Amino acid sequence: MNKAATWTAAIAALAVGGLVQAHHTGFMYEQTPIWIKGTVVRFERVNPHSIITLEDKSADGRVRRWAVEGPGQFELDRVAIPEGFPKVGDALEFCGFPYKEEYSARFRSQDADGTPRQLLAGHVMVTSDGQKEFWEPHGTISACILSSNYPKQSWLDFVKSNPRARHGWCEQRARASVQAAASLSELIGEIDAAIGNACR
């Protein structure tokens, strides 16, 4: 390989490395979540991220698909998420964090039939019976709680009883975006009290 080609390869590696690092620090995601509902049409249990493809239909009959990032296969196995979950046909809801506009074009995808899928990090999954699962670390539980229609007590119970959710709660409390939000002070106090100040 000549010197020019070597430099080109090195620069490309740095650029991709920077993109991957930004992805994993959450820099590429919006701070405000969106809530989506849909039916599972496919679940790809792969590394580094699993992908749940959800489909919903608008009132006018248009089909919309979402590609919801989640834990990779290794992490799903580690936390004992069973192989058959979620399955095609399951109705799920997610509090998710979409990519920022300047990055979204790089991560657009489409299904084999050409239907576009919007990619987002699925932070908290809610099953059809109302059970919550901490799904992907990108995002903040506090933002999900504040934008949710679910009773606050259900969130307190979730963070208190789910070790991954509790870890996510404790980790996100240190983020500047959380500390700067005056609306979170009361919420942080309530949840900290509910989990026995386990973040200290």
C-alpha cells in the first residue's frame, strides 16, 4: 500500500471511530424522546445492536415502520431476555430517542419491500400488559417519565425493582441535560427516596 493510500485509510478509520464513539456516548441522539406504538414484524437478535422492526398504521391507512435499536445478542443473553421475546405480532410501545437531524440520513434504512424505517434508540419498552423493560442505555429515564401518560407510581416501582433500570436512573442523574432541568428536581427526589438513595 502506498503512503497516500495508507493516510487515506488512517483518516477513514479515525472518522468512523469518531462516529462510533459519538454513537455510543449518546451525542448523536435527541434529548427529547418520542413515544411510538406498533406491532413487531421482525426481531433481529444480533450484535452490536438488536433491531426490532415495528409497524403501525396512521388514521389515513399509511404504514410507518420503526427500526428500534436495543441491546446486542450478548447483552440480551447476559440479562436473560428469552430467545422468543419479543415475537412477531407482539404489540409494543417504546420511549425512544431519535437521531439528531444531522446524523439521521446516515442511519436511514429500508426493508426489502422498499418501505423506509426510521431508526431510534429504544430506551424503555412497554409490553401490551403494561410491563416495562429497560432496553437501550441511550436516553434518560427521567425524560421518558416526564413525557409519559403512565402513572408515576408505575415508574417508581419499575426503577426500584429492575436492576438495569435502576442503574440507568443513577447513571443519567449525573448528565448535564438532567441537572439543568428544573422540572426534574421533584422527580429525582421522589425516585431517589423510592429506591432508598441507592445511587449514593
